[in-house]
Amino acid sequence: MPKSPAEAAGLKAGDVVLSINGQPVKEPGQAQGLAADLEVGREVEIAFRRGKENKTVRLKVGEMPAG
């Protein structure tokens, strides 16, 4: 989502989230549910796959932009 904390941390459309703070993401849409439960301002680690490469980023949870 444009201007989201995930985009600011370098996540891109097409990236597949594998885990959030070590909690596996097994189904599409599950990442949104896990993210919605996080406190704004908390730092989290997200593991994801981009193409054939697995990557990890840390980001600070922020408010989702309107729209």
C-alpha cells in the first residue's frame, strides 16, 4: 500500500510475507490480520520472499494511511 510503513521499509507489491515477529504466515491475508493486532510504534521483524530470495526487514508499526 502506498505510503504505508511496509513500503517505507522496502516491501514491494508481489513480495510474499513469510513471518511477522517469528509467527509464520501460512495463508494470503493472514499477514494483514497479524499486522492489525500490532501496537503502533512497536518495532517488528518481517521475513519475506522476493522472487527466489528470502529477506528480512525491521520496521516500526505506524498508522495505515486512509484510503
